[in-house]
Amino acid sequence: MSENTITFKELVYHYKQPLTLEESSINLDDLSENEIVVKIASAAINPVDLVLFNTHPYVFFSRSKKLFGRDFSGVIVAKGSSVTKFEVQDKISGILDAEIYQTKAGSYSEYVKIDVTKYQNIGKKPNNLTMNEAASFNLVLGTAWTLFTHHHKPTENTRALVIGGATSVGNYAIQLLRQYYNVKSIISVNSTKSADYCKEAGADFIVDYTKGDSPGQVAKIIEEEFQGEKLDIIVDCVGGNEFFSTIDQCLKPKTENSGYVTIAGDEVYDYSKPLNPFKMGGVFKRFIFPKCFNYAFSAIDHGTWYDVLAKYFEEGKLKVNINKVVTGLENFQETIDIIIDHKSQGKVVLEIDSEL
């Protein structure tokens, strides 16, 4: 083996097989001009990681090795001749998301090779964040950003409802609405125990879903606090259809440029089970017959959002929230178990190398 070969462990899965740690290697002599090699400090788990793993026998139609994880932070140890944005020893973070069903590179690994022309949602980590913090925000913040840039750009006059304001995406949606868009009003649907967390992010009003009839509670706020002025946008970060039957009472008509955006679809998803598109009801039908419905799909923006929002972290306008840090790549299963429970307020991070 060449002296320029790095040997390391990574979390992989094969067709209908469990997640396992396997040895892999990167030959630095074979590095292409657009590639960098990153020694990973930390990785953060997201529900989509479990969705891809549990669904892979049904959608990938391939028995090749697949890798786990998208969010990462780390240090560049090598780069190709055409890479100008980064230098060796730069501390970076980002998302491994070159494709929707991204399984060819994984952040649950000691090293990763990245083609910077394909994986564009990466950047130099905000100076005031630790490596664990820098790994935690990427996919959820990028998702929250895309909710507004692709579907409904808020203004200072916007009144917004965030369903699931205590979720990771929901909390960043609230922060962006308040700090980046400076909207007029924000209602967050979450439990009472998460009220302070959501208000700190920027929510003006809290609807406690544990009390039942969330649409009725929202309608009351609209009537008493907004003098009957309806919402401009509803952002659903949980899934479900509770608001559908009474949406006209809460949301302005489309002619006034209103919008309902969801990251979860019509149902609350069980991350421990495979994703069955035939049980996704309206979402699946709209995907197959898009012209029959007022509906659109999109993926995370590829572009400048990382660099723009990194400055907001450094200025203290955006904040990370980590629920738990699990130490050691070998303890990957603990991070998965926390996500399956649906009880994490904040991100779960796997610290792979504490020395970086």
C-alpha cells in the first residue's frame, strides 16, 4: 500500500444488511483536481439518514455498498490542483448532498473525499462555533432556508405559522423569519415545555398542540391578536393534515401570494420503518400527477446560502442547539436510537475526533 494511502473506518450498509463499521482507504495519489480529503471531526444525524437506510432495498435497486450520514465538520488534509475556495488545514462543515438519494459519501466516517464541484453546500465553518456545533446545523438550516427561497419569500409584513417550532428545522425557520426576514408575526405550534425555546428563537405566540384543536387556537390568535388578518405562510415541519379542513380560516387566499410548505408530507413519519410512497396519499399522487394539483417539490438550494448564513452565526443572530453529543464512531447506534424516539429538542451529534 502506498505511503500516500489513508486507511480509516466508515459506517456502511449493504443490500438488506445492518449498519456496520468497515475499513476503507483513500489513495491521495489518485485525488482528482476538484477533490478534497477531509478528516472528519463530527457528524450530525438527520431523519433522512434513517429514511434512506430503511428504504434502500426498495428504491435503490443496487447491492453496492452505501454510506451513512450527510452533515459533517472537519479539517482538509489534501486538495486537488483546481480547488481554490479551500486550503489544506481549513476547518469546514457542510452537507454531503450531491444527489437526492445520496449514499456514495458518508459523514459517519473518519475521512471523506469530496468533489467540490458536486457537493456545493460546504464552507469554512463559522469562527465562533465548535466542530460539534458546525456539524449540527447544515441540513436543517439549509432546509429552512429553502422553504422560503423556493416557495414563499417572506417580507416585513408577513405573518407566519410554524408547525413544529421546536424541531430542528422548525426552530431555524423561526430564527430566519425573525433575524433574516424580520417578519411581522410568528406563531409556533409546540408543547408548553418547548415554549421558552421557541420564543427565544423569535416566536411571538405559542400554540400548545397537547391541548388539542391547534387550528382553533391559531384562529383565536388571528381573531384577537391580528384583528382578523390571516396568515401569509404556514410551514409544517412535523407532518399531518390537521389544518387542511379549516385552512381557509387561517391562511390568506393564493391570490394574495400565500403558501403552505411542508417538509414532512401528509403523515407523521416513523423513522424506524421503510418509506412506502404508496401510503403517502396526496403527496405521492401529486408527484405522479403534478399538473392536477397545486403542488411543487424541491431540494435544498445549491449556492451561496452557507456563506451568507455563516456570518449570521458569527454575529450572534443565529444559534445552534445541540441536544446530545455522542463520542466515538463505534457508538453510532446511540445517535440513531435518539432520533427514532422523536424526543430530541435540538440536534444529536456524533463526535468522531475530539482532537480537531
